[in-house]
Amino acid sequence: MSRTVVLRGHVVGPKAVALDSPAPPNADEAEVRVSVPDAPASRKLSEILRDLPPGTRSAADIEAQIEEERSSWGE
């Protein structure tokens, strides 16, 4: 006859679990159950971009950078 002991731990690799406390001395087998958090709700890219803080560069500065880059391409 066997008894079940619950031990907490963390997944540390694809096939490895680190226990937070030692297993009983006579333990020879384990069954592992992993808690997987729910995926966060996805957001539309437009919502993510809208929530970003405003930039600090002027339109003229950005246009100058683009023109400088295009000039470096040559013909």
C-alpha cells in the first residue's frame, strides 16, 4: 500500500522539476501535475499601438533620417 504526499515545486526545464521541499526518504516514484496559466487575452495591434506613449521626435526629424538613409543607397 502507498500513500500520496503533495510536494510543491517549479518546472526548471522541459523534463525537469525542482521541488521546494525534500521528498520522503523512501519515495521511489512520482506523478507530476503541472499548472499552466491561462493565456492572456490577445489584443489587436491597433490597440497596442494606441496605448504606447507619444514619441518625442518631430515629423521633420523623421523625414530627414529617411532621406539620409535613402541617399546612402546610391543608384
